[in-house]
Amino acid sequence: MRKAIALFCFFSLVLCLGAFRADAAGKEIKIGVIYPLTGPAASTGQVLLEGVKLAADIINNKYNLNMPLAKTEGLPNLGGAKIVIVSGDHQAKPDVGMAEAERLITQENVVALIGAYHSAVTATASQAAERYGIPFVNGDSTSPTLTERGFQWFFRTTPSDQLFAENFFQFLNDVKKKKRVETDPVAIFNENTLFGSDTTKFVEKFAKQYGYKVAGLVSYPAKSTQLTSEIQRLKGFNGRVVLQTSYVADAILSVKTFKELNFAPDAVLGNDAGHIDPEFVKSLGKDANYILSREVWALDLGAKKPMLKTVAEMFEKRTGKPMDGSSSRAFTAMIVLADAINRAGSTDPAKIRKALLETNLKADQLIMPWDGVKFDQKTHQNVLGKGIIVQVQGEKYHTVWPFDLATKDVVWPFPKWDKR
């Protein structure tokens, strides 16, 4: 009996929340945004939040940009309602992420959620959204398993690590042909959360598919404060290329340790995240040069995509920091979600979900170098995303692959530390 009463109360709460949200149209529309605003990934979380805020500003005001809702004030199909961002800090902790999602839904009455960068946190926070029937748009977590859970309310705009892992070997094959060098074998170096472990699984899969030998694997705790012994092991594998998955603190620490141990493989190819965070180059200076990373966005692509350059300049003027792949993906997630809410003409979660399923944004409406945004009807993964490879040269990121998009020739091999 008590269980039945509890279930009745829970579903009554869900219905009441839905009614409240539906009645909110025409005034303010609250969107919950969950990122690591304190802790080891705080610098990343702050730029992610700023990306969402810039998108909300463009939606709420008039801008001469060829993207959804830019040329009107607010959401026209909801009487000009304005987007209001309500943030949550998950501190890079999965349990906190879930608690923050529940707080935003039940106390702040948000109509949808965006987040949460760390795949392990996105996994738990989206469970809360699924339980309450609230749309969750993820722009920046790349673990493939996130869209393999059969969730009805979870949508992901960014490509996953399955695509990015294959990009690694496509890139290495192209370098082999262009530079006439050997790029085999590879060694794997990853942090040990869901992000790193899932990436490793797909790197091993595509290494086998593309005929590459994996010389060895080193996995380390995500919050490590020293990596000397791990990198000594990595060095002993004699891999020509290190494929690395790290968040910002450990990405910075690893490069410092590479230098201390005079470890310079032919290439260090990062899996986005820490390797493209603004703090990476800021902290390392010239020692960041020649590090490669997969990416989804690069400022130098603005030469071929003017709207990208315009938005990046707006971001840097607002924040004093350069826009990067993380902030641009967060920006895009907000645009996609707001577009769906506007097309739904309602803040009813079910109608927003239906509109998300019907999303079909074109390449020229985005600041991303993608073919567009269109969700698979079963997995809710954007099927039009693409990846690129960037390299730090002159302490700035430059696109080096695909070669037809490249603004700089890739520097190969990675120069020895004493030859710089």
C-alpha cells in the first residue's frame, strides 16, 4: 500500500511539474545547465557555461546571423519568451551530477537539461532526466554507450568516440601516405573513467580493423597528481604514436612529465577534452606545441565559414578567452534545444521531445564543421557530425586534417625536447 501511495505521489509530482512548465510559456523558459564549475575541471566547465550563455543571448536578442532564432527576440512561437539559464555544479562527481539534475527539475522547474561534459556524470544526470521525463541535450560527452541505453529523453549532438577513434587511424593512414613515414605501432594512454575506458575499447577495435599493432596500454586514475611511473611504462612500449584520453589537469601533467622524462614519440594524439581546453596551451606555453588532438571545431575554419569566426569573436569579447571545441559544442547544444522548443510551440516535455526527433538543421546554420544536426530515431545520436584533427603550432590550434580543410601542414615527427 505504501509503495502504491509513493508511486502515486511521484507521478502526481511529474504531472504537476509538466503543467507548471506548460503554463510558463510566453514569459521565461528555464533551461538547466550542469557542468563542473568547481574542482579539477572548473576551467572547462566555465567556458562550457559561457558557450551556453552566448547562445541564449543570441536567441533572446536580435543578431544578423544565419542560425535558428538569431534574427528574432526570444522564441517567436512562444510569444517572444526568453531563455533563462539555471546552472548546476557537478564537481566532476557522478552522484553530484544526478543530485543537481534532480534539483534543477524538481526545485527550479527547468523544462530541459544541457550537460554534463564528463561522460560518467552525463550517464547519471541523464538517468534523473529519464526518470522525470525531461529532455536532456548533450553536446560534449562522447562515450558511445550513452546513446546505447535505449533512453527516450536523451539526445546527443556531438559525434561519439566511436567515430573519433576511427578518425585516429584514418588520419594515421593519410599521414603515412603523405609523409612516407611509419605510424605503427601505437600505444594507448588513458584516464580510467567511462570516457577513457570507452575510448580504449574503440581504439583497440579500429587498430585491429586498420591493421595497427597496439604496443601497450597504460590506464591511470583520473585525478592523478603524478604520472611518472605510468609514463615510464608508456615509454617502454616504444610505440611510434601515443593515443591519449585525458581531462585538462592530467593532460597538462602528462606533457610536463613527458618533458621531464625526455619522452618524445613521433606523435602524441589526444582525444579532445583536456588537450583542447584553453588552459592546456595557457599552462604549457611552447611545450604544448606539436601536440595533436582530435576536434570538432577550430577557429581557423572561420576562413571558410565566416559565421564561425563572428561567433568566436563574440565569445572572446564576452569572456576574454578564445572559443574552443568544448564551448562551441555547448553553444550548439543550446541552439538545437531552443530551436526544438520553439518549433514545439510549448514547454511541454513530450512536445519538446517530439520536436527534437524532428530536428533537421543544415550545415550553414551551424558554427560546427558538420553536415548538420539530425537525430537517429532510435538512439537519438546526431548522425551528421564529423571530426577533424588539430595541432598546436606557435601556441595556437591549427586544423591539419582532413587535408582538404587543413590550414597548416602537420609537423611530423614530434620534435625531440632538446631540439626545440
